[in-house]
Amino acid sequence: MAVENEGLFSKQNRSLLIDPLDDNNPITVQVLGICSALAITVQLKPAIVMALAVLFVLVFSNVIVSLLRNLIPNRIRIIVQLLIVASLVIVVDQVLKAYAYDVSKELSVFVGLIITNCIIMGRLEAFAMANGPWKAFLDGVGNAAGYGFILIVVAFFRELLGSGKLMGYEVLGHKAKTVAESTGLYQFGYENNGFMLLSPMALITVGVIIWLQRSKNRKLIEN
Amino acid sequence: MDRNSNVYTFLFAIIMIIIVASGLAFTATSLKPLQAENVRKEKMQNILSTIGVDVSRDEASLKYDDYVKQQLALFPDGTVNDEVDAFKLDLSKEVKKDHDKQNYPVYQAEKEGKTFYIIPLYGAGLWDALWGYIALDSDKNTIVGASFDHKSETPGLGAEINQSWFEDQYIGKKIFDENNEFVSVKAVKGGAKADDIHGVDAISGGTITSDGVSLMVEERLNNYIPYLKNN
């Protein structure tokens, strides 16, 4: 039986990277990791940092678990996975506090909550425990990108419609105390939709994305 | 070795824990000085911002000594406690003590020949802690600047207390009335009257946070009355 020598970017490996962006998106198809998607999408900047933090944690934990997969005792595998994820998260948190203090203040408790992000434990248990490190790496990048992409799209609309800003810049003009002193859209009496800043609207935004995605991608529609 | 045996499981767990624990201990210890430095600089930046000196966090530690001339820890009767370093006082721990056991830090700053008195604040909002600084003019009555921050107030609502539109309302307000009685400055729901020198507009949708700010300002400043009236 000849062992098939698989290229680094074989069709199968490419799909590991690309599938989670659309067909198998962790948020919109598997509906995992919703909690953080609600909590830190009020503004674009923390959402981007959160996406990067999850990328770091997911890729490294996937690769480490994959390397150790034949050594980890089956009975304590979940605890071992949790230990690896938790330590990576602590490293991220400590590094942010030392080098990106402002961002770490904004993300506050949510960095710690990456530990409980179901996407990470889900990938470790479902994929890394059964596949080699290179595949696990691609799977980690793909899933983190799929997660981050949705996070950034949701944050874009929430920040734009909720506070009229993007990355903290007032893209819709400046809102002063009176309409007369305001500039941009606000001088015509435009008001920010404060409801966008609250968690329910994140859920509704994710719902709209799911709706759009399924209307484009028919194979996702369940009977 | 049988990977399902108890011995293997224990061995694996112990080795894993030792590796992870030493890795984390190393990371935490080596980053600690940088983190402590960030917190210290941020405190200096906040103190300076209340007297209208806006600097970046990195500049704050360089400029701090140019402005802040004295850092005092006060006894409840307003006299100075020389044994305590006011800058290092942790207000979140002080407020838990009894009124007569607390140390009350106050910073004296000088800018353009005028002396300002900066009083740190600490209190509770809707979800978690609030803190900030209030700077009083040489008359120890008129507010020249305020800076507030919070741990986890609702974004867009209560969290707005750290925005300049809210903080700047405090400028020019007075904490004592014309009879020299302490009245503090309150955030008024529905908006303060234009000529109200003891009130500012509360945040719509952030009433509990606004009330938290009012309470915090009143409770903290109240402790400094002996100091403010005597000196």
C-alpha cells in the first residue's frame, strides 16, 4: 500500500484553511464563540485585537496539542487541552498588559474568557487530537480567520451605526450639543442608534449575516 | 509504557504542570516591571490631565515632577501624615477602612504660578468600580478639571463618564456654597440648570453610573473638608 505523499498545500489542506471562512464558519454555521462576538464588537479596534489574540491562541494550542496527541493520556485529555489553552491565554494577557496597555484595558476580562471560547476547545478535541501539526496549524489559522472575519464585520456595523465612528475616528462628522454646531450627517439631524451598542443588536447583526450567507450559499440551508 | 495506566497518567500530568508553571512564572516575572510602569505612568497622566496638562503616557513620567510639587497623605483631621507615601496609596484598599483609619492622599501641583489641589476619587458605578481625580483651584473651592474612569460600565451609556464632554462640565463648578458649606457637585438627571454651580448634566441612559459619580465625588471630597478649610 503506497503512502500518498501529500503536498503542503494540497486540495485537502487548502480546504482546511478556506472552509471555515464560509461553508464551515465557526460563528455563522457552527454558532460557536458567540459570547465573545457579542461582548467585544462594540468597537472595531478591540474586535481586531480579540481576533488576533484568538488567532494566536488557537494556532499555538492546535499545534501543541497535535504534537502531543500521541502522548496525552486519553482520560485526562480535556484537562490537558484546557491547561495548554489557559497558559497561552495568560501569556497573551500578560504581553498585552506590558506592551499594549490601552488595548488590554479595553478588552479587560474578555482576554481571559478566550479560555472558554468553544471554538478553541472544539478544534482541539475534534481536529488537533487526530491530525498532524501542519494540518492542525492550517485548521487553526482557518478557524481563527473565520471567527475574526465575522467579529470585524459585526464590529464595523456596530461602531458605525452605534457611535458614528470607525477605529475611534468620527467618520460621520462631529456631533456637538446642538444640531447647528454639528458637522457631517449630524447637521441634518442624524442620530446615532444607541441600541447598536447593546448586546442584543450584536445577535441581530450576526443573524443578518447568517441570513445573507445562506441566501448566497444554498447548501447551508437545512431542510 | 502503557498509556492508559494510572502511573503514566500521573507522570504526564506532573511533567506537564511543571513545564507550564515554570513557563508562566517566567513570563509573568519578566513582564512585571513593564506592567507596573504602565500603571504608574497612567496614574501620572490622569493626575496631570486634571490641571489641563495633556501628555501621552510616556511623557507623563517625565513631566510629572515639573508640575506636582507635593504629594501628601492626610489624617482625617486634615493634618499631614509624614510616614506614608501618598502616590503609592491604593485608594481601593483605603476606602474599605474606617473613616478615621484611612489615609487621604492629595497632590499639590503648580502651573503658571498657581497652586492646584488634586484629590483622587474612588467609588462604585453600576457594574464595578469608578475612580478619578478632581483638581481644585487655589481657592480650594472651584474645580479646574476632572478625570473619571471605570472598570466596566456600559459602553455608550455609563462608560461615557471618561469622555471629555462629561468631564469638562465640572470645570468652573464650586464645591462650597456662598456660606462656605460643603455641597459637592452632582450629576443632575434631566440636565442641570444653566446657572447651577453645583450641578452638571447626568448621562441619559446612564443614571446609576452618573449617581455613582455624584456619590463618589461627594463622599471623597467630604473627607478633605478639614484640610481644605484650614490651609
